[in-house]
Amino acid sequence: MANEGLFYKFLLWREKYIKEKHFILIISFIVGICSAIAALILKQLIHFIQHLLTGDFNVDGANYLYLLYPVVGILLAGLFVKYIVRDDISHGVTKILYAISQRKSRIKPHNMWSSIVASSVTIGFGGSVGAEAPIVLTGAAIGSNLGRLFRMEQKTLMLLVGCGAAGAVAGIFKAPIAGLVFVIEVLMLDLTMTSVLPLLISSVTAATMSYIFTGTEAMFQFSQTEAFKIERIPYVLLLGIFCGLVSLYFTRVTNRVEGMYRRLGSYWKKFALGGVTLSVLIFLFPPLYGEGYDTIASLLNGQFSYIMDKSPFYSLNGSYFGVLIFLGLILLTKVFASCATNAGGGCGGIFAPSLYLGCIAGFVFAHLSNYFPVTMYLSEKNFALLGMAGVMSGVMHAPLTGVFLIAELTGGYNLFLPLMIVSISSYLTIILFEPHSLYSMRLAQKGELLTHHKDKAVLTLLRADSVIEKDFQTVSPKMTLGDVVKVISKSARNTFPVVDGRGVLLGIVLLDNIRNIMFRPELYDRFRVSTFMVSAPAKIVVNTPMDEIMRVFDDTKAWNLPVVDEEGHYIGFMSKSKIFNSYREVLVNNFTGD
């Protein structure tokens, strides 16, 4: 109690002596430090577990423990989530998008640590996913909970969630610009003068912390030994289209495979199928083990002869087409390994898989092209790097993030022009088929996705249940005109829903339609509601997204429309005036700068 009293005194002191905008900068600095520490802890845990388990593996043949480790990993992570956390912590970025779209920006406190534990065990034991989405959720949870601790308002909480995510990306990749751009492109926070500085502070602080503890060199050592020439731009465009198609394949197959796992229902069925699939794939293709960053480092340095180490196909190592077929099969099966990891109980994201697939796609594209003498020679190292940007841009629908992240990850700033070309062409290719990224797809289908489009964003934040009016007097179809007149005398409305004994909406009575007879008492017993009621111009089914509701209002030109449930039971009315008032309130509270 004494500590609580001191904290409240601190809050009062802060309100008196530190301006709100200055305090936000202080919190963003703290969020950056905490996010970087979380990222460092997660990376060290993963590397420690992987080294402990696979450090002594043979490089010149099959290793049967690959059949065991991944199953143990997703089992331990799944039991941890199921019995200790007791909450869903998968699809981290989707959870952040949902928190932002619900306007609450509240992420549960356990997300500050639970994703670190679950994902380190999952990936350390071989789960074929990335640590970045879990750490982004961790950073966002740190920002959200620090903001709540200091009693920050809703709009500031949303910004601090973004600061945490930016700090996490910057900290784990040593990429401060990518952290900022990721928040703008993927989390879709608007960049204003009031938000850019806190986001920058978190990103730069987190990256600086990573520099201090792990050195200033880029995450992947890439030395550009062959300069990029303008004549290769057509090949870069073709690579971008290829990466867009790979991204489409990854997105579509992920959705279908995850749907198949969901239909299994039982946790143990999903674990059994996921465990068997994952262990068999990793045994056959050891580069699928974990994040796959060793494979990326090898390809970026032109050392593809090591790709088949520790695999049953070691004897084919060094064969031109053996390597090509091996990598092609990995390109096709990586998505199944990633889905099996998460669906089987593991915890991880698609950041690393998209980088991994992009690197392999770029290498395979160049490696195959160089076989034909009629084509220009393509640097396999350079194209592997470009492919990383291409697939990441396509999968995440974030071309700027792809460009800056790969440049900062590898130090490949000399390839900025081709990085932009391949990212844009990949993005333009996939949006022809998929308007939303894997992260946002599920929310978009439910109408819960917040976007940069102001009108759509406000309508997303505007909850349909908050604008339903229930002060309309109902009438039954058997009531006489005299009964209706009595109801009218007690009502302030001029519209009256007609419902049957089960509460189903049958129609409406409009005051204007009966005004010529309602003052003639001799007609009170002659007419019944069923004779003068009319159909509503349209009915709004509850939980319909607000943008669709506004479309119905525009199509019908109505000012009031009834709301019903899925079975047609009457709930209330929506009016344009109520929606417009709520729209203005949401716009002022969430989208106006200080």
C-alpha cells in the first residue's frame, strides 16, 4: 500500500512538472531499452539450445535425432502455452493488429515474457519458424503495459505499442530504419509529427543496445564482390515477379494448411500431425531446422556446397543440379514445416521463413539462369540478397520494409536500386491476387482491420453495437390503429418496428403513412397494423462491418434502418445522425495531432 501511494504521488508530480509529450519521449526510450533486452535474451536462448542439441552432429550423413528434437520442442512449447500461459500467443503480429484495431491497444502482461519462453524452446529444438514475430509481440506488450502503468490515454497507448514493435525489430535485426518503416507499413500506424520522434527514439535506442552487446557489424556478413550493372535490371524485374509468385504460394498454402489443422480440433491430433510432418521434413532437409539463418549466411557468401551437410543426400553435395533440386524442394516444403510447427503447438512467426525463402528463391533463380549460355551471368550472392527483399515484401505486403531491412541486415547499401526494383515488382505481383498480407488477412475478413485510409480506419474503430438505438416502441401485427395511437402518444420516435410473438421483425410503421387516419377515432378498430405496415428499405444484421453498413445506407438512401440478429429477431435501429456523431468523436480522439 505504501508503494502504491508513492507511485500515485509520482504520477501527480509527473503531471505537474513533465509535459505529456516529453513524458512520451521518456517512455519510448525505456520501451526501446526493454525491447532490445528482450530481443537479446531470445536470440541467446535460441543459440544456446541449438548449439547444445546439434553442435556435435555429423556433417557427412543423416542425423536421426532430427526426427526427435522438433517433436520435443513443439510438445514442450505447446504444454507451456496450454497449461501455464493458458492463452493463444501465436500469430504475434496479427494479435498486435487486432489490439490496435479494437482501439484499446491493450496487450496482456504475460505477452512480455511468454512468447520469449515458447519461441526459444520451439526454435531451439528445430521448429521451422522465426523469432521475430514473437519478439515484436513482446515489444508491443512492453509498450502497452508501460503505457497502462503510467495511465496514458488510448491514443498514446497505440503509439507505445508501435514503439515496442519498432524497438523489437530494430533490436533483433540491428535495423533502426526498418523498425520505423515496419510499424508504418505492417502495423499501419500513421506517421505524424507527434509519432515519428517516439518511434525513432525506440528504434535507435534498441539498435544501439544491440550494437553495445553484439557489436556493430551487420547481422549477415555480405561482401559485394561483383558490382551491379544496369544491364541486369530486366533480370531483377523477373526475379521480383518470381518472388511475388513465391510469396503468393507461401500465403495461399499457409492459409489452406492452417485451415486443415484447425479442422482437426483436438490439440493432440494437431500435435501428432504437426510433429510427424516437421520431424520428417527436417530429417530429409536439415536446412529447415530452426530459423535457417546459417543457410542464408552460406548462400550470401557463395558457399552453397555446404547446403546438404547433415542430410541423407550428402553424397549429392557439389552436384550442380543436385543442389538446385535440393533447394527447390526446400522452397516447396518450407511452408509445410512452418505451418506444422505453429499448428503442432510451437510458437514462431513468418519473418525468418520469408527471408529464408527469398534467399533460396534468389539463389535458385540466378543459379538456374547461369546454366544457360544465352543469358547474362548473374551473381548468385547478389540475387540471393535481392530475393530476401522480394519475398519479404510480397509476404508482408511491405516493400519499404523489405528494402531497408535487407540493406541494414547485410550492409548491402550498394544494391539499393535493385532492392527497390525487386521489392516493388514482387509487391505489385502479389497484390494482383491477394489484397492483404498474411498478418492482416484474418482481420480484414472480419472487418476488423485498421488501415491508412482514414474513412475506413475510423469505421473500423467505430463499433456497430455502440450506435444501435433501442428506444423505439415496438408494435405487433394484430394491434389496431387505436392501440398504435396510444403507443405513439408515449413515444418520441416516428418509426415503429413490427414484431411477432417470437420477436422477429416483420416490418415497420411510419408515422407519416398513417397521419391522415390516426386522428379519426371511427377508424381505430377498422385498421390493424398488418394492413398499414411496410417493409424496411433494408435490414442490418448485427456484427456487420461498419463500412458495409454505410454502403447499405448509401444504397437505400434511408436515414434509419432496423438491426436484427442472424435469425431475424429485432434488436434496435441505426441512424445516420448517430453514426455521424460517433464518427466525428472517433476521428477527433484517434486521428488528430496535438
